[in-house]
Amino acid sequence: MAALLRPARWLLRAAAAPYLPLSLRLLAGGPGRPHAALCLRAARARPVAGGLLSQARLHSIAAEKKNYLQEEPTSSHRRNASQFDWALMRLDNSVRRTGRIPKTLLQKVFDNTCHSGSAGGNQALLLLRSCGSLLPELKLSERTEFAHKIWDELQKLGTVYDVSHYNALLKVYLQNDHKFSPTDFLAKMEKGNIQPNRVTYQRLIAAYCNMGDIEGASTILGFMKTKDLPVTEAVFSALVTGHARSGDMENAENILTVMKEAGIEPGPDTYLALLNAYAEKGDIDHVKQTLEKVEKSDLYLMDRDLLQIILSFSKAGYPQYVPEILEKITYERRYIPDTMNLILLLVTEKLEDTALQILLACPISRESSQNDFGSFFLRHCVTMNTPAEKLKDYCKKLKEAQLHTSPLQFTLQCALVAQKLDLAKVLMKALKEEGFPIRTHYFWPLLVGHQKEKNVQGIVEVLKGMHEIGVTPDQETYVNYVFPCFDSIKSVRAVLQENGCPHDDNVFSQAELRSKAVNGNLDYILSFLESNTLPFSFSSLRGSLILGFRRSMNINLWSKITELLYKDGRYCQEPPGPTEAVGYFLYNLIDSMSDSEVQAKEEHLRQYFHQLKEMNVKIPENIYRGIRNLLDSYHVPELIKDVNILVEREKTDSRKPSSSDLESKLEKLKAENQPIGDILKQLILMLCSEENMQKALELKAKYESDMVVGGYAALINLCCRHDNAEDALNLKREFDRLDSSAVLDTGKYVRLVKVLGKHGKLQDAINILKEMKEKDVLVKDATVLSFFHILNGAALRGETETVKQLHEAIVTLGLAKPSTTLSSPLVTLYLEKDDLPAALESTIDCYEKYKILPRIHDVLCKLIEKGETELIQKAMDFVSQEQGEMTMLYDLFFAFLQTGNYKEAKKIIETPGIRARPTRLQWFCDRCIANNQVETLEKLVEMTQKLFECDRDQLYYSLLKLYTKKQNIVFDNETYARLINLLLMKDNSTQAMQVKDFAETHIKGFTLNDAANSLLIITQVRRDYLKDALTTLKTALDLDQIPSRLAVTRLIQACALKGDTESIHDIQKLVNGLEDSIGLSRMVFINNIALAQIKNNNIDVAIESIENMLTSENQTVDPQYFGLAYLFRKVIEGQLEPALEKISIMAERLANQFAVYKPVTDLFLQLVDSGKVDDARALLQRCGAIAEQMPILLVFCIRNSQRPGKAPVMKSLLELIPELIDKEEAYTCLMKSYVFDNDVTSAKALYESLTAKNVKLNDLFLKRYAVLLKNAGESVPFTEPPESFEFYAKQLKESKETHL
Amino acid sequence: MAASAARGAMALRTNIGRPVAFVRKIPWTAASGELREHFAQFGHVRKCTVPFDKETGFHKGMGWIHFSSEEELHNALQQENHIIDGVKLHVQPQKPKALQGDQTSDEEKDF
């Protein structure tokens, strides 16, 4: 927001000049002589026609009005304010980044403002101000038109204009070189009852001056005189322009003298006016002289002033002088955006050659081939219809200059986006000449445009263009981009022939086939496949065919088509052959369907498989297994046996014995009177897996006396799969007789219940449920889900009694608790029959019995759809009474949303007093996600904007989930940024990156804010994408963002661990000057650079540079603060022994020779901290001064006492340096550590040694110790201080403060 | 509700145990054919999708490469630079979104 509101940085220059006294002295003067006055210097806002006014100058005036938001004391105050913030943010972001506003953005903000129905004064001001030089991509006249449109529309909305709006409009006129009558303008203001102010007059003078009308300007000056208004430098500058444009250069120059006489020193604005005047005359000599004069003075011109002179030369037709001015550019930091805007402006003005000249002179690093420069120029040239040949030449030059790696490709992309066929053709030919391939999809964007308008001629032109370039349309081109434009494919063929559009008949026919398949025209498919003469691969048709199958449920056609594809050599010739191809097809077919779809089409699918079997179609066993798993997960295991019949038995593993082998073995054993139980069971299991029910049952009958429990279990299951309720039930009885205590596993019980229920054997099914209860069969979540599927299946078949009785039994037996899911089939029963009163009754009944309201949402939706007002009322009354009004409102809200009655939904959610119910909102979001309801979810997000206590992040997150699922939705910058931030916070960086990519593709110049970029860096570092992290950091800094300290530190540390010294240096350069804002210590760099060098085996370099820093004359960091603990710790942790040795030597040398003790002490402490106590002791012996570094040691103690698990470290430290115990800070910390880690022994020892020394211990210390002892169940050898910890801590603090 | 839960599970199941590379920053000049050609050097590309936006006629800069085996995917991920039409692609493994109990990878592996 800041860039728009804060007075721009360069205003400081004006502000820095001493304020002049506010005395008013009028000069006497004839015509052409200005009336001048001294005045407070105003901002350097200069009215140069069509000028390259910086945006910040323009918007700085916004800062004049600081009472922005107070100005609308209406009831809509809050909404207007937030809307204003939003609009401002959008425009501000653009301006800050690029110094310009894209037309589309301004249009969008304007449209949104209109849409909202009202605009505050400031919002209007903002929009108006945006219509001048901030739109370099628009022709001057278009900009003014835009301003007028905004003016009129907002007035219609009731915006009240004040003088600032008129002034803004005036400024836009000046910037856009708009010719208008100042007197008419004044009249218009008068009519609006608005008093002109100084700024108005000043701008009117500028307007006259721009036309070279000195007389007019003088009239206005006269006005100002009568009103005692001060005359500013801006007026003088305008007069310079005025005289010059009236052809009087002499008087133009004289103005400077007049100014001085009036006591105003000509500033940069005045000189710039003069320079522009010379430039417009093509007077390079005077320009150079004046520039020299300025250089010698204490004034200075900025790059953007020089760019202004360039513009003046170019527009006046003197491009030959541009290079001389370019030489003087100093390349300030903000130069590039300004230059880009000038380049765009020049292209808009059809001065593209000059624009290129300036572009080529830009100081862009040519080494990194990654970043192309000049794309904005090429894109704008395409928009402005620059001739193709010129563009080709520009591309060549950009490439030669190594500014852009692929200018032709980029320009082509722009041409395609803009749907410029002729330009695209020229560029494609150029690419082709350079040896680049021209691909079919290059033409798709061109076709898309015509397809939307159903412009047949346009399509034909593109197809002809393809032919011209030598590209043949492929199937996708026809199916996705050509056919949709026509009513029928037949007419496509006719039109193509009529227009002489060559096409490959084969490709065309196959495209037609795919198109028909997708539309479910299976008759066509079959006849085509039969008559087709050209072989093609089945797999190329697979996707479309699956869609077609699912659209048309004609099983006979399904089978015939499958058979043809399977058997006909034209389609399955290639390896791996027809078995694989058809198997894979079946798998994909089922995989593409949802579970409910498969359940609904169960019979159809069964029929299909059986027809395939009859046709002798086979599939490989491994694919069968995949299909089996799919069917299992869809809760339709009954279909498994029907797929099983297709398995290609011949190819099953020959090493395994076949069922016939086993059978003969069984007979042999039987004949020998040997026990056959085992082999019988084995054989039965095998037959079961082969789905051979008949054989298995025969075998059981034959050897009944030898059957075991396991065999029965498998057989029961097999019969269930084959929907054979009768045998399943009999087998179950035999099973019970064999062993009444035997228990089946849960799945088999459930299948029994299902089959029995389905076949109307309700009592038997209920008996099974009872047995489950009696035998305490494990009921898992999946079992409950299976119960639901059993009930739901029955409900869909309309079996009222089955649903009711089984549900009743399950619930009464306590196998499952009634829930909205489990009990929903009770309602589904009636919903399926469209019996809404009964459905509602059933829901209410459930509430009365179980306090749940299954499918209330669906019931309500249906009631709304059918307009059953009375029933809706009944339902609402009931909900309201039982669950409260809020629940009722939510139910109604969701039902309206779901049925597309958005107006009604909105009314409900805006009911006063309603507040957010997160779980209910989440429920609806999840529902939308599952059912791909993008619009509904978007509406929900939109309507809940003002909902009290609503978690917006959560809603946006849901939207995002749906959006990533659908992958084709475009948000605005704000939403994307919000989503990415959210994802990063949820630590889902992959998805965050996906969204960022989407955003970058869809929104030009997409950016993240500081916080998001920091999070992104941290995530990238964690995932080890260090290069990406570095790029993110660069991007953030380029946007003048301040990344977080944590982000920068993590990145530096990660680079160090990789030994990447170079990147650390890069980062150091990048953040140079920002260290304090980020909160980054120099030591971070010193530690990590050294660590990186060590990792690279440059130990000596690292050590030498640290030593130099600590011993040189001009130290940048005080040795006392030169903390190397991080480096030492990493070296110790990494067991970098040689480095550790050398560091140790260095630290000792620094101590012994230079009396710098900080490093050696830090090293010592790190050794102690890592448990290397012997090394620490040795170091201490060599360098006794360590023990005297009390401040460092104490800081270490205090830090460690705040972390758990540090008691051993503290103990070691105390052993090494016993004199520490004399320090109050130290022993306090020690006790704290011991208490932290429950180290009673050490604490006791400490206490005793302290009391032996007669140390007076404070209450806090005693309290800690006492609590430790008490917790350990030991007695306290003194009276425990009675107050709380906080009390003593406070007491201690206060006593210390009074001591000071 | 239960049905939609199961549908959700189905959507999740699709990528489990399947070696898929997720590719970003694909230049507009390249489509699935170019990607397939490039990634064929690392192994058998079973499937390669670069979805196009039917509204614009351009793709969205991202795509998915389905390899036959983990090893092939690994080969592709090992290579530091993947460049098509002079543009560096971003290649990363497609993370399985969730694990589901009753599916085993060996059963699905064959196709």
C-alpha cells in the first residue's frame, strides 16, 4: 500500500531544499511576463504533456489528503473502506513493481467498483489518477477516454466530486496531451459548484502553456493574483514550456532570470522544462550546454529526467540524438522499470525503432541465460501491430545482443495469444528457417478463438495456414478444436473440401471415430471398425471408448465392439497382443467408474462379462487380480466371479498343480483308504479361487464326511459371491453342525447377511446378525460400512422391509450405532421413489428414535426443487424446535446453495445474529469437493465473506483442494497468494509450488508477500531446493521486501553445510544494507562462510580470515562479541578433526599472542557442551585465562539453564571451573538445571557445598531446591519458603533493581 | 456420504505405488510428445500427460510422466538438468497422496 500513499522517495530532494519564506511579492509584468510569488515548494509534480511522469509523483498527491477514510461517515463506511484498501492494494502492487498499471488490471478494479454499487471519493480519485502516464501501453486518446468513462460511471453511482477530482482529471489531461478548453473546464467546475484552488490554476496554466498559449496562461495568472495565491516553480516551468511552444525560445530562457528575480532558484523541474523545449526543437547543442550547466550546479537530474528528454527528442522526430542522452544515464536502481515504461510508451507511439535502441542499451547482465530481457517490448509490439518483418528483425537483434534466448518463440506465443494468424505465420516460417520444428499444438490457440465464436471461416483460415507451414492437423486438433465449431462432422468434411483444405483422410476418420466414441455413438463405432481398412492400435481409442461405453449402456454393442477389437488383426496386432489390450481396457473401464456407478450397473457389467466369455475373449491373470481388487474396494465382490471366467487359464503358472491333478491325487488316496481331509480342503480352496462353484459343491457332496471347517468357510463365501443364497444357507447349517462353536470371519458373515437379505430370507439374515452378536464377532469400521452398503443396496432396489428389519436388527443388537450414514437408507428408500412426504417422515422418525437426522440436506433440496412449501415449513419447524434456529438456518442455507438458489441462500446467511459453525461449513465444503461443485463452493466462499467468526483460511483451503483436483480454475493474485501462504503454513510445499506455477502462468507478474516468501524460503531450504530458495530471496528483495531473519539464516546455514561459499557471499551482497532491518548479525556470515570453507577443505583460508578479522586494526565486530560458537559446534558435531585441531590452535594463539579470549572460551564451552570434557580440560590447562572469562561463562550458564537435559553439561563445567560456584548467577543456573532434570544428587551436593561456604541463599533458590526434594519424596532440611515461585522471582528482581 | 467417501478413496488410490514424475515449467513450445521423447532416455514411459487448457489452447506448464518402474523414475530424478527447447524443467516425484490398506503394490505392479 505504501507506494501509493507515501510521498515518493525522490520527493525528499524537494523537501531537502530549504523552505522559502511565505511572503507574497507580486511582480509587475506585462503580457508574457509572469506574475510570480514565493511560496512553499511543492512536490515536483510537473505538467509535461504526454510525459513520463513517475507514478509515485502522480499518486503522491494522495498523501495530501491524509484524512482518507474519515471522509465517508456513511453506514457503508466499513465496506467502502475495505474495498478501497483492496483496490489500492491491487493497483499499488502493480505500480510498486513496475511503475505502471496494466489496462486489464485497471479495468478489473473499475468493474469491481461498479459492481459493488458505490465508490468513495478516494477510490474515485485513485481510479482517475491511474489514467495518465501509468498506462504507457495505451494510446493517449484511449487513456483520456478511460478517464472520462470512469468519471461518468462513478458519477452515476453517486460519487460526489470535489476539487481534488477535478484536479486529478486535469492532470490526466496534461499527461495525455489532451486538447481541451480551460475556460470550459472552469465553467464545468462552476456548474458543479466547486471552487478551483491553486493546484487547479497551476494545471490550467500548464494546459495553456502546452498549447503555446501564453495569453491564456496570463489570464489564469491574473486570477491567481486577485486571489492572492502563491506562484510556484511549477508555474514557472510551465511558462518555460509555454514560451517555447509559442516559438519564443528567448523568453523561455528568460523565465529563469525572472524566477531568480522573484527569489526562486530554478530547480530541476525548470531545467527539465527548458531541456525538453530544446529537445522538441532538435537543438542538441543547447541541450548539451544546459545539461553541462546543471551538472556544474548543485542540482542534479535523475535518469528519469534524462528519459524524458529522450522522449521529447523521439516524439519531435530527432531519434538521432537519443544515443547521446543515453550515454549520460547513470543507471540508478529504479532505472529499469522507468526505462521499460518509456520503451512501452514509444512503442505505443509507433516509435518502436527508438524503443529498441533504448532496450539494447539497457545494462542487463548477459551472462545468465536464464533471464530473458525484452519480452515486455516484444509483447507490446505484437499488441500494437508492429509490422511482422520489423518484429523478425528485432528478434534477431535481441538474440545477437544476448538479451533474450528465444525471442522468436516468445513473440510467436504473443501472436498466438492475440490470435494474430498472419503474424504467427511469418514468425513460424522464420523459426522454420532457423531449423526449429513447428508443432501442431502451436495452432491450437488460434483455433480456440474461432471455436468460441463458431467462426467456420476462421477455422478454415487456420487450417490452411497449417498446410502452408507444412503441419498436418492431428486427431486432437480435430477432436478438440475443429469439430466443436461445427454442427456435425459431416459438415466439417464438406466445408474442408469446399475450401480446398487438404486433410489426411485417415487421421480425419480416426478423429471422427474418437469424437463419436466420446459422444456415446456406439453404433457408428461398430460399423466403422467393421468397414475400416486402415489398421490402428486399440490403445489409441481406449480413453474415448471408455467414455463412450459409460454414456451408452448398450451391452450388446459393448461386447461386439470389444470382440472386434480383440479378434480383428487390424487393431491388436502390436505386442503385447489382444489379451493384454482388452484386459487393460476392462481394468481402465472399471477404474474410471465410481463405486456407485459400478454398483448401479452391476447387472449390465455381469451381462457384458458373460457375453465376452461366450465370444471367447480372455484376459491375463495379473490384470484379473487388479480388477478383483477394484471390485472389492467398490463393495461389489459379487462381480469378481464374473470377471474370473475371462481369465486365460492356459497361461497360468504350470508349476502349480492344477485342480485336476489334485483331484486324481484325492481319488487315489481315497482308494488307498488314506486320510484325505487336507487334500480335500486344498482342492476346495483351489476351486474357490477358480470360481468353480459347481465343481466345488459336487466335491463337497461326494466327500461330505471328510469336510473340515475351513473348507466350509471357503465354500460359503464362494456361494455368496455367486449369489447362491440357498446353498450358502445350507452350507452354513452344515458348518454349524460340524462345530457349533466355530466362528467365520467378519467379512463372510457380512456377505451372508447380504445374500440372504437380497433373496428375501430376512429371518435367516437376522439370525446371522444375532450369531455375530452371540459369538462376539469383531465389528470394525469397515464392517459398519458394509452394513451401510447392504442396507443402501436394498434401499436402491426399493426393498422396504429388508431395509427396515435389517437396520432394526443391527441397531437393536448393538452391532453398530445408528448414525446419519448407517440410517440414511431408511430415507433413501423414499427419496428414490420420489415420495417426499414419506422421506421427510422417515427422517423425523429417525430423530425421534435415535436423535439423528439422516439425509435432511437431500430431503430439503428435493423439497425446494419441487417447491413443496408446506413440507419445507414442516421440516424447518421441526429442526428449529429440536436443534435450534441456527441449525435450521444452516440446513436451509446449504439446501438453497446446493439447488442454485443463491439469492435465497444469501438472504439466509445474512440473517442478523448468525455466526460461523466451522464443522457444518467444513461438511459442506467437503461435499462440494467430493462432487466437483466448483461454482457452489465459490458461492459459499463469497457469501460467507461477512459471516461472523468465519475462518476464511479454511474456506480458501477447501477451494484450493477442489481447484487442485480440477486443475482448471483461475484465481486472482490475492487469492493465489493467500492459498500459497496457507499451504506453506500447512507444510504442503509441493502443492504450494503447484499453485504458484498456476498463478505464474495465469497472472502476469504474480508476486507473494514478505511473509509468504519467507515461508517459501524456509520450506525450500528444508526440502533442499537451495537454488530455488536463493531465487526466492532475490525476488523478495527485488520487490523491496524484508524477508524474515529465520528464513535468511536458515538459507545461509544450509549453504554452509553444503560448502557453498559462493552463495553465502551472494546472499551477503543481496542483503547488504538491510542487515539491521532483517536483524541479521554479521557473525552469521562469518560463522557460515568459515564453515563452508572448512567443508570445502579450505581450513587454512577460513582460519586465516577469522584471525585477520580479529587482529586487524579496523575491526568490524568487537572481539567481545565475536561469537564463533556456531562454527565450533558444527565442526565438533561434524567430527571434522583436522579442522578442530587447527581451530584450537588458532583460538589459543589469539588468546596467548593477542589477548583475545572470546574464541578460546567459546571453543572450550562447546567442547564441554558436546561432552568432550577431557579435551576441554586439556584446553583449559593450556590456556588458564578461560576461567577468568566470567561474563562469557555466565551467559553460557544462563542459556543452558533454560533448556532441559543440560544438567550433566553444567556439572562438568562446574568441575572444570570450581570457582564458578562463587557466582550467584552461576549457582542459581546450576540449581535450575538440576531441578529441570530432576538431578537430586547433584542438587544436594551443590546445596551442601554452598552452605559449607556459608553462602546466603535467596528464597527462590531455596524454593526450587525444596520442591525438588519434596517431589523426590525427601525431607527438606529447612523451612520451605511459603510463597509461590513467581512471588520470589519478583522479589529477587526488585531487590536487584534497588541495589543498582 | 459414504459413497463420496469411497469415491475420495478411489481418487487417492490412483497414484499409489506408481512411479510418476511431476514436471513443471514446461515451455509452451513443448507438448507431451516432446516430453515423452526426452524422458524415454530414462526408461519406458508408460504414459505422459500435459493437459491443455481448452479455453486458451495452451498447456499450463505442467505434466506427469508415468514410468514403468521406480528405478526408471529414480534415473530421471538423478539427472540434474532436464532441458527441453532450451528451457530447464523442474522435475520431482509425484508424492503418493495417501496410503490405502487393502491394496498392495505388487498386485498393481504388472500394469
